[in-house]
Amino acid sequence: MGVAFVPLQGRACVGLIFEKSAAYQAGLHEGDIILKIDGRTIPTFQDFLNYKLAENQRHTFTVFGKNGKTREVMVPAIQ
């Protein structure tokens, strides 16, 4: 995926992302806070860690960006 997630005030946050990664090209950026995955609310970093991303399947991340706006990002399949 080319991205590392870190806890930020108890939430899952994009901490590091490689610009050539599929996740970056899909629209994830450093500092994005993960609100939902595939419509399921992810209230804590632990919930994010517990969420099982299915391999070979795209996932929709709802994120809150540094610009103060919420957006949906279709993240490519994990290989």
C-alpha cells in the first residue's frame, strides 16, 4: 500500500505515504484522519488495527483532511 498509519489523538491517521504509491495516487495524504472504511465507522486507532482489509479488494476510506474537509478515497486492492 505504501502508507503507514499512526495514532493521533486516539484516531488513525496517515503518518507517512510514498508519493509513488497507489494509495497516494488514489488520494490519501499525510495527516488524513480515517473516519470510516467501507462505510464502517472507525472511532479509534485500535478499531483501525482490528479492521481486516480484504486482500485483492478495493476499499473506500472516508477521511478528514488537513484542509478541514471530509472526502472519500477509493484505495486500491492490497496485494
